Amino acid sequence: MRKVLVIHGPNLNLLGEREPNIYGSTTLEEINQSLQEQASKTGVELKVFQSNHEGELVEAIQGARHWADVIVINPAAYTHTSVAIRDALSAIAVPAIEVHLSNIHARENFRQASHISPVSVGQVVGFGKNSYLLALQAATLITLPEAKK
């Protein structure tokens, strides 16, 4: 059974009310429920974590190194600013998939640069809540490092 940790970054707890023209009307709870349903159907053990605090996100990544096979992460605003999250992902032998609800490459210039994508196996952007579901599907398909098999 593949083990996947989904990490939601800052302000994602406000989904459904925060800028619905950009992020949609789906709440984080609804996204998590959809992820859990897909995980159950595909035999994935799923854990979900959300924080608005960079250090807590780093600790969740570090803690995943002994449990998770894959991390699905939406670092939100930290995508563009956090070397600490990038370094945490780089430091562990757990492949990460970067996720964004909106297409960051079609947004403001400062949102187009990601510190996370260079240390991720892939990136899913622009499909709204389905970005998470596509990333979870990808998490079941990627080849794991030898240490995780």
C-alpha cells in the first residue's frame, strides 16, 4: 500500500471564501474528502496536514521521511519564498509532487518562480481542486527510490 502525505500551505484553510474567482468555491475540507475517497479506491494510505507556519511545514516534511512514500505539497505562497521548505524536501528521500489550484505560470511574475519545482518529481497546476486528485493519481504511478520499495 502506497503511503502519501498531502501538505497544504498557508491560507489554504480559507479556500471556498478566499478569492473564489482564482481558487474556486471548494473548501479545503471538501478537497480533503475527495482525496480520501480517491485514496480509498486506489489503496492509498493518506495523511493530510495544513499549516500557515513555515516551520510546521518543514517539520511535517522531515517527519514524513520515515512514513511517506510520496509527498503531495501545495506550498501556496511559500512556493515563491521558502528556501527552508525546498531544503527540507531536498534533504529527505521522499519524492514530492508540487500542486497549485491556479496556473501559477499565467499569474503575476512573482508567482511564476518556484523554489519547490526543482526538487519535485513533477508539478500539477491550474486544474482547481482536480490538481490535487491528479497529483494523488501521479503519486500512485511514480517509481519510488530503491530505499522506499
